[in-house]
Amino acid sequence: GERQAARRVASCPQQHSPRRLSGREKREMQREILALLGLPGRSAPAGARHSPPPSAAPLFMLDLYRAMASQDEDDGTSWAPQRRRALDGADTVMSFVNVVELDRDIFYQKPYWKEFRFDLTQIPTGESVTAAEFRIYKMQSVTRHINQTLHVSIYEIVQDHPNRESELLLLDLQDFLAGTEGWLAFDVAAASNHWLLNRKYNLALRLYVETDAGQSIDPGLAGLLGRHGPRSKQPFVVTFFRASQSPARLPR
Amino acid sequence: AVRQPRKKQHKRTNSFPHANRLPGSFDDVHPSEGKHVCRRQELYVSFQDLGWLNWVIAPQGYSAFYCQGDCAFPLDSCMNATNHAILQSLVHLMKPDTVPKACCAPTKLSATSVLYYDSNNNVILKKHRNMVVKTCGC
């Protein structure tokens, strides 16, 4: 009975005088912090040290981070509704840089297109996609009248075939004036869900541009920037994930 | 890897105004002034000191708030006490050997976010719910 009482009395954390941690203890503490924050326990990625990564995605993500941090502070009441919707319920947001780009431009037969591939091997398991955007920067089209409407469509490449046209799934279609300049965002949540459920998918998106009359336009000539554009204007995919609603942390 | 709370933190005092304290004879038993009352403390973990800033984009460090202090009866308004803590403190006074004092613990938690590169130079923003202590109480 006395032992039980002693245990109960000691249930509040005791106040210890501070002491210096040993090197091993410090490393263990650092590993604990990494684990708590969901950070992989490693040093800098190989590419990050030497060649700077494309900066469009980090800039966009930094903006999201600030929005999320302000949400934590003020419960998100001061946000734009669009931003609040995108971040609501998201536990993880990942941006994927375009790793391969293929062009069917004016040196090929019509229709012209641009194809983007992403490395999604590190997408988290056990999480569901709440939203996903393909973001691409558009300059003013130099070959078109600025008031001409362009139809930009994004497809998921469901399956590649060597000798015939790939199987495509329409994801989003938007209209822009040829004179439009700025970031365009397309909804690619369906593709992200497919990629999350089945990693053997192609992981590629294809973009077409057409006029009102159905004439195919080279995306480059329509002002859409790809991998060879400025670093701050390179295309990327951003995906919002929600963690499974597990009520308890796994014991370590 | 850790440093003492920043200068402004020294100014932070008990966030629950003493003006609301219960007057009377209890003050003679447990004067709050000079006593280490339950309150929020900050332990800043600098990611720069840990050498993580070449892949953690933001934040630059993490304010690991914690709760520290005594929960001594009467648990008046300055201690943000729950009804349960008040009852437990009373029972503790009656049976100090069997019932522990109420604990100084977080009463409100909020989320924190971390922005970092993965090994493929993709950028990840991760939100952790219930990680930051906003208020402490008994």
C-alpha cells in the first residue's frame, strides 16, 4: 500500500536541477525531435548542398507555410477563403518538381503537347489526397492576339503504348486569354489519387492548348513555361494530404 | 543544442491576472507572490545550432513550451485550475500520503508546421497537431 501511494504521489513530474547532456544523449534527443516532427533522420539531401533546387516550388510552399502558421495563431479567420479551403484538414503538403519534360512542338505533327513527369516515390502511405494542383507559369503569347481565347487542357497519362497513342484521362480544362500572364493552377486531384493508390502508374501529365476553332497550338508559343524557363517560374505539382484519423500515437 | 529563453520571455509572467484572485485568509496560507506558480515556460530548440538549416526551410527553430510550477491549494484563478484539480487538491490536503497534488500541465495545445526538403528536392510541409503548449493550468 505504501509503495502504491508513493507511486501516486510521484505522478507529477519532479523538478530536476538542469544538467549537461552527454554526446550520446544529445544525439538521442535530436533523433527524438526529428521523429516527433516527422523529419527523416539524415543530413542534407545530396542535391541541396551543391546545385540549388528549382525555386518556384519552395517559394510557393513557403507562402503556404506562412498561411498555415498564421492559421495556427489566429485560427485562420483572416485568410482568403480559397487558401483556407486548400489547407483545411491537410496535415502534409508536398510539392513535386518536374523531373522529365517531353515536347511535341512545331517540329512535329499536330497536335502539339507538353508532357511533365514527377517523382512521387516518396508520397506518404496511409494518407489520403484532399486536393492537388498542377501549377504552370504563363507568359503573354507573342504569336496570338492578346484577346484571343486559348483552351488549356490537362490529361493524366493512364498508359503508354509504344506504337500508338497513349491512353489519356481528362483532368481539367480552363480557358485563358492569350495575353494572360501569371500562374495557372489545374486540378489534378484525380491523378494524385491514382498515383497514391497504385505506384505503377505513369506519373505523367500532358498539356494541350487549342484555339476556339480547335486548332492545336504549341504550348511554348502560347507562353507556357517548362523546365527551361526561369527557376522561379518552373512547373510543379502540389498535393495536399490528410493523415488517417488514428486517435493514438504509435508507441516507440 | 538548446538555449535559454529569449529576452522577451523573461518579461512573460503568469498570464492569469492576479486581480481575480480570491481574497481572504487563503492568502496568508499560500501567498502567490514569490511562489513558483504553474505557468508556461519556453525552451527554444535552434535548428541552426543542430545543423539542420540546409534542409529544414522553416522554421529556424522550435519553441518547445512546457508547463512548470506548483499547484497549491487554493487553486484560484491565477492557476487556470479545472474543477477536477480543485477537488483533487482538496482530497490531497485530506490524504496527502495517498492522493497526489494536482499537476501543472498543458490545458490548451495548438499545431505547428515544418517545411523541409526531402532527398529528391521535393518540398514538404508537415503540420503537427497538438504540439505547442498555449496555456498551462492545474
